Amino acid sequence: SYQLSVISYQLSVISYQLSVISYQLLVISY
């Protein structure tokens, strides 16, 4: 149960970083 919460937290952090990277790429393209 604890491991699952840690994994979900890591996944959310990764998805946040990916969204930030995609936003930066969008800004760079303009």
C-alpha cells in the first residue's frame, strides 16, 4: 500500500516534468 502511493507520486512528478518540457518546447517553437 505504501509502495503504491510512492509509485503514484513518482508518476505524477514525471508527468508534471513532461508537461513542463512540452510547454517549453511549445514556447521555443514560437
